[in-house]
Amino acid sequence: MKPLANYVDQARQGDTHRKLWVAQFIDDFRRTKDLNAIAAPLADKDSIALLFQAIAHQLCVELKLSIPDWFFDFEPLDEPFFVSNLPNSRFLSLRESPYLFRMRNIFVPANYLVRV
């Protein structure tokens, strides 16, 4: 599995790339449970980096893996970041977003990490 920073870099190429690389990271991490991929802190602290940090943090909790210390070292975004711009999605995301996302000021639907 590639380091987390690689997924973040790929996701920065636009919304379509972000969705693809988020899904790829979720699939790869659930399959491999490779803690080495998330061992190094992300250099950037923008919305995409914090989104991936929140995803990795949530997956560690879900998979009962040890959580790297750097996951607790962050500043929430100044402005809320919503992963979807669909009508009414903001209200649902505000209500449904898991705590590990909300504490970073990132809002996702309840099923954001669900892959079928």
C-alpha cells in the first residue's frame, strides 16, 4: 500500500479524482490494514489532507487498529468543508457526520465510508 500522502496528492487533482482516491484508500486500507501507510504525518493541513486524516482515523477505530499519535495533532479547518454539494446534503452531513470528521470541521454523509 502507498503512503497516505500519495493518496492525498492524487485526490487534489479535482472532485472526481478526490472521490476515486478516497474510495481507493478506503479499499486498500481495509484490505491491508497497513499501519506503515499512515505512520508519517501529512505535511499539509488543508481540507483534503484533513479529510484523509479523518478517514484513516475512523478506519483505525472501526478496524480496532492502533491510532498514530499524529492523528490527534491538528487544527480544525477555519471554514466547514462539505464533501458533497448536492441539495440538502449539507443539512444531512451536519447531522450525520461521524465525530472524527466533525472535530476537524469536515462533514460527510453517514455512509461515506461504506463501500459495496
